[in-house]
Amino acid sequence: MKRKLFLISLFLMFTAPGFPQQPDRDTVLSAMKKATVFMTEKVSTHGGYVWNVAEDFSKQYGEVPARKSQIWVQSGTPMVGMAYLDAFDATKDKVYLAAARKAANALIYGQHPLGGWHYAIDFDPKGMQEWYKNKASKFKWGMEEQRFYKGNATFDDSNSSSATRFLLRFYLTSKEEKYRTPLLKALNFLLLAQYPNGAFPQRFPLRYDFVHDDFPDYTSYYTLNDGSATSNVEVLLDAYQYLGDKRYLEAARRAVDFMIAVQGPEDQAAWAEQYHPDTMQPTKARTHEPAGFVIRESEQVLELLETFYLMTGDRRYLRPIPMCLNWFDRVNRESRENNRPAARYYELGTNLPVYVVRTDKTTPQGYGVYLWSNTRAQGNVSSGVQVTNVEPFRKEYERISKLSKEEAKAEYLQRFKSWEPLPRAEASVVTSILGSMDNRGAWVTDCRVLKLDAGPDGMNSGDFEIIEGYASGVFVRNLRVLASYVQNAM
């Protein structure tokens, strides 16, 4: 009912005679500050952020339901901190720099002694083990990375790299010397974690003792999954560009050389989510991650290869790309010819799709058992299927490959003029954002969160529910749009 009334009021506001079509810059500035004050004073925990907070502040969530004493590094605090720096760049108002500083301090509090970060930071660390045992690990499906507190740091979901990149930007923006030490420690963590052949594990320091469901501990494998390696390379390139330490460039180069070395054979010239250190071949990891070539990580590697060509002008970084584009074409063609849906994984050798399906079986611990099948069985396919539109990738490759070394270098340097391009800020979108803010400076929105619905065995289903609350992602999107509008209105 509340949402229906809001939509009606928004419609009346937009259709009212004389409604301003061009938001006033001062009004936008006021809204940005009001929203930031609400987030820092009401939603933040010790300067950091989770993914979602219930409207009445009774619950908060990261990838899994979080403790009140926790903030999230993964898709949380660094992302919000970056948005504050975007707002500061657009306005030069120190309120945003102060908010970013609080986020930096929160991250530094939870930094691993060697320099990286776990998914979450807990300001009451004594309760961390109990939380893992009784809540984070109690999901029937998925969330396998949350079953144990491993005591090390992770590259999964760009976790450590996003925190490092934020600290780098904050240090360069604030010029406050005390942030240099944790920044260099974070960058050194990338160097420490990298294997001699250029690969990165999923977690570091290396662990081998978290075996589950008859699967070995996969966290030491050479990992591309969820941007683990590509995001590390990107932050190393940023660090080299801004700090000038050649060790960062060499580490990035070794990582890309590793990616070239593990590209699949000519008829499957793609990349996998992880590789076994003993064989350098794609390997299974979590119970919903069979060995196979994948589209998403292959796309990420292609973009990184193009970046290296722009940086160096060396055409060896372009050579792997056409074969991978041909594999994309093959996947799409075989899916059409065999009238089968796209899959996340494609089997080594056969190129058959591998579908990951939930069964009605459970392990003795109560976790759901998956079926890996070349035919899409009846049931809930858990691993998101992926398709790719090859044409934009092919056009970009053709465009870049025609650039001279000088043109390539100029384009590469252009990327460092802004950390992330701000989104376009159409007046109608800005007006909608302003209209959806309440009088506290909050954007109350639908938040998709994991449901706590434990059965007699104490296990939650792993399903989702929608709650009303404050979403860090929505705040970041809205603040960046408003910052873009202000910047362009100057």
C-alpha cells in the first residue's frame, strides 16, 4: 500500500502544471548532502556499510544476514566510499571526503595483518565464529564460501581489490600520509599472494583444510572466478600508474601471461573459473561449480587483453581474442542447432553444456545435493545460465586492433582521467530520484535478501524475500547520478 501511494504521488508530481523539468542545482546539492548525512548517521556501522538494512533498522544483510556489529567489504563499504569520492570530486564539499574517510578507517580496522580483506568486518570479532556456525553456514543451497571462517583474506567478487582501489583513490584524493601505510600493505598483499607463474588463488594465505561434501578445499586453486584475478590486475595497473612502482606492472604482466597460457584449445579457446595447480586444467571447485569453460570470465579476460594492448601496443595480447570470439559463436550456434538453452559451463573436449540442478537429496549435514547433467533435467537450475552477444566484442576487437601504438597509448591514458565514468544524468531521472527521497534524506526501496526460514534441521532454504529498507546499491547509484548532474551543470 505504501509503495502504491508513493507511485501515485510521484505521478501527480510529474504531471502537475508547472512542475520544473530542469532540477535546480542547489536543490540537487542539498539532496546529496541530506542523503549522505542519513547514510553516515543512521545506516552506517563504524563508517562502513552492509548491502541492505531493514527500514526499522532491526536487521541488516550482506550476502548473508549480517550481525549488527558487521560491515561488508564485498560489494559494500568500498563501493559506497567510491561514491562519496565521486560526490566530493563533483562538489568539493568536504562532507563527502569526511564520509569517505570514515569508510577508509572502517576498512583499515578490518584489514588482515598481511593486507587483504575477508568478506565482512566484525567490530565484535569474538562473535564471528559463532555467527558462522549458527547463521552464515545454515543455508541449504549455495553460500559455501560462508560455511567456515577461514581466518584469511579473499579475492572473490573483487573483495580485496575493491578495498585496495578505494584506499588508493582516497589516499590520492586526501593526500593524508597516514593512509599510505595501509594502502601499501594492501598492494603488497597482491604481490605476496601471486603464484610465481602469475596466477592468483581465491584466498590467501593459502589454506587446504576446509574440505566439504567430498570436495577438496578449492581456495588455493588458480582462480578467475568472479573477477578474482582480473580485478587484481586492474588495481595493480592503477597503482603503477599513480604510484610508479614497477613491481605492480610486472605482477600485472605475469598475471596476464598466465591467462594467455591457460586459454583452452583452438576449438574451445575460452577460460574457466578455476584451474588445478597440478594440471593447469579447468577443475571443479564448489559443489555447484563443475570443471568447464565459461562465458563471463572469458569476457573479462578479453577486456583485460585489450587493455594490455592499449597499454603496450604489443599485438601478442590481441592474438588470443579471435579464437575466443569463435568459441562464443560456436556456443551460440550449437545451442540453436540443438534447441537447448545456454549454460554457465561447457564441458572440456565435447563442448556440451553442463547444467547444475538442485535435487531432492541432502548431505548428512543437511546441505542440498546438486546434479551435473549435459541435458537440462527437470528442476531448479541453480547456476545462472549465460549467453553472449558476440558482435559488440568483435567490433571492439576490430576497432582496437586498427589503432597504432601511439593511438592505443593515448586511449589507455585517457582512462585515468576519471576512476569510473559517472552515469548520464537526464533531468527526468534526477527529478525521479529527488522525488523518491523522503524527508529524512532516505531512499526506502525493495531489498532482495536471503530468507531466514530454518526448518527442523536448522537449515534455511537459501531462497530470497523482499523487504523494505535502505540499499547501499541504490544509494550509490542515486548519489552518482546526482553528482553527475551537478558536475555537468557547473
